[in-house]
Amino acid sequence: MEITTIIFLIISTLTFSFFLKLFLFSPTHKLPPGPPRFPVIGNITWLKKNNFSDFQGVLRDLASRHGPIITLHVGSKPSIWVTDRSLAHQALVQNGAVFSDRPIALPTTKVITSNQHDIHSSVYGSLWRTLRRNLTSEILQPARVKAHAPSRKWSLEILVDLFETEQREKGHVSDALDHLRHAMFYLLALMCFGEKLRREEIREIEEAQYKMLMSYTKFSVLNIFPRVTKFLLRRKWKEFLELRKSQENVILGYVNARSKETAGDVLCYVDTLLNLEVPTDEGEGEKKRKLSESEIVSLCSEFLNAATDPTATAMQWIMAIMVKYPEVQRKVYEEMKSVLAGEADDREEIKEEDLGKMTYLKAVVLECLRRYPPGHYLSYHKVTHDTVLGGFLVPRQGTINFMVGEMGRDPKIWEDPLTFKPERFLENGEAYDFDMTGTREIKMMPFGAGRRMCPGYALSLLHLEYYIANLVWKFEWKCVEGEEVDLSEKQQFITMVMKSPFKANIYPRRK
């Protein structure tokens, strides 16, 4: 009888607690709608028979059925996805302080980022503000960017040589994206380490960076129950940590070489990192410390990766458009001749000061970023506390992301959105007064928006305009005979690249 009474009391207490929580403590707002959720494993139906490679298509289908804000569950934590530009503006711009945090990184990512001590992954707080301010006020400050004009001209010469060599040896250009990445890496390495590195040195750094990029896939299993894998997969963990150590050794070689030199006329990124003091991990107090060697490596790696692959990918898309639509290329070239006027016949290159007058070139770049953005999603955001967006709960214990690609192709905002039409961004066009920062409103956001917007977006636009202008000025780009330019997309790491490699024939415009 006594045991029965105890069991009855336990059941009664649990039942009472359940209903008390249900009726008194349940949130007034619910999570956004989404596909059916299963205990522990979360959503599985949205995978659509291993169709994860077309994640954007899956999300597009879910949004068409559930609305502009949806919830997926990977495990127990909700992942919220937003397709609506107004909701994105409300979150990222109007309530930026709430939506600017980052989730706790996966175990392998913590190693690569020195426990989230880089600009991209650091949580919203004093460390993030210090790191971002150092980059924007030192390296990305307009006068400093202008001082690197000779560096851009040098890397352009490298790029032109790569294209001319391949055209001469193969009869056409077939590896455009690799050449663009390589030339951009030369430039970024110079801006990072402060010296023009030799080809073998660039290849050494590129290889170290590429191996770490590949590690996200190769060692992803280590992020599953890390306490278990650190014991059961000790050899794999050792291999991963040795890979990171190898990357540190390569980059620190150039960092230490720079530390022994007197800074030259043009400040490089490493100069700022060696002198930077950041808040201690204890919090927002006044205590400061120098960056560790591992943190400097993570920041250098971030600088090299963030400004290389997305920019090179966007350049490839723009050049593919020029070949696919020769009329666009012709208009760009004619505009440059008009801007240069009497100097056109004597000019070997387009200078940076010429770009401000080339409105059609700018429109082509912006239209390509709208139609073919290098990234179709942002990095995951996290809210600082439970909040409401679009009438739904956005919990702190979860993530939120924004579908950049869909916003740039929204038929409610853009007329005939799948058509490539640079005139949208010219006078009397639907996006003539377009604001890339999204401060007034968001129509597209290839660089994000709000407080976590890419700090180097202005530099990226300069690179796109400068290199594209000179590639068109120096060469006429045409289709390889018997082949069409395929503008289909595929996901590759964090960027959306051309599904079929871009090929072209190049013909010098000047002898």
C-alpha cells in the first residue's frame, strides 16, 4: 500500500508539473512552421531521398508550402530560415544587436578558429568589435586601400600572363576560376604579409589553406559526440591536429619574418595583428592582452580565404556572362573607350580612378551579384535572447539564417528576375538608387547586411570592377567553337560556382 501511494504521488507530481509548464510557462509565440519533426533526430523528410546536395531547392520548396520563415530541426535544436527581405531587414538592420551573435562552433571549427577568435565566428561582444575595428580602420580604410593600387596592378599582370599562357598552350582558356583564385591569392598574400611572394611560396600557403578547407568535410565525423570520438577516433583527431599544426608552421614562417622587419610605406595585415591588444577572455573589462600565435594564424587564414574564393567566383560568373551575352561585353568596352576618350588608343590598362565614371560596368557587376551571388546563404546567426520575428519565436538555443539567393530573385521585388538585365541599376531602372548596405531596405544582400555584414564589401567591389574592366579592355572574350556557356550552378564548399567549367577564347585587342 505504501509503495502504491508513493508511485501515485510521483505520477501526480509529474502530471501536475507538465500541465503547469504547459499552461503557465509555455511561450506566447511558437516556432515558425516546418516539416514534421521526429524525436532526437529532428526533421528527415526535408532531405528528400538524399537530395541534400540541392539544399537550396529543398528550402525553396518548404518555403512555398510553409511561408517566408520556416523551422528545421537537426537533432533537438531549431534552425530557422528566412526568405523574406522585409523580415531580413527587420532582423539584421532594425534589430541588429539582437541578431548578431554566432552559435557555438563545432569542435573542429574551434581548432581552426582558435576557439572562435576570428572576426567571422567570434561571438557578438568586445572581442569581435576589437578584431573587426582593427581590420576596417587599418587595412580597409580608403587611404590604405588606395595605397595598394600597385599591388593590384602587379596581380593583374600575373593573371593576364596565366590567361595568355593557357590560350597559347591549349588553344583556349579552360581553367579560368583557378587562374582568378591564384591571382587574387597573390594580391591578398601581399596585403597580408607585406611582401611579393614567389610562386613556390604562394603555392605553399595555398596548399596549407586548401588542406584545412578540405578538412571540414574529411574530419566532419569528429564533430559527432566529440567526447566519444576523441577516445574512439584518436588517430583521426591526431591527423587533424597535425594538419592544423602544419598550417600554423607555414603561416607563422611569414608572420615571424614580417615581425623582424620595419613596417614599410604600406601597412599590411600582419603589422596590425602583431601590435593589436584584445580584451581578455574574462569579459568586457579593461584588461588587454596580445594575440597568441594560433590566433594570428586564424586571422591571417580568414583574411586570405574571405577575400579570395568569393571574389574569384564572382569574377568567373561575370566573365561567363560577357561570353554568353556578347552585347553586354560590347557595351562595357564601348563605355570604357568613351570614358578614356582621346587616351583610349594609348592606354594599356584601365586605372582605378577611371572606374568611377563607368556606370554600365558597375551595373553589370551588381546585376551579376544579384543573379549569381557567390554565396546563397549567410553564415549562421544566433540571437542574444529569445525574441520574435514575423510573429514567430526565434529562440536563443538555435540558429537563424537568410536565403540570399532567393531574395535577389524575388519576383515581388524584381521584374523578370531570372533575366540578366544590368539596366536595372542604371538611371530610371528599378534599382537605380540601390543601397548595398541595406540600411534603408534590403532588395538583395550578397555581402550580408547589418552589423555582421562583410567588412570588406567595398574592397571586393573594387576588385571586381578593376579586374573585369582590364580583362575586357585587354581581350575580346568569345565562346569556344562548338560549345555553349552553361550558366547552371552547383554548390562547392561555401560558394555557388558554375556547374560546367567556364571556357573561352581570348583575342588581344591591342598589339
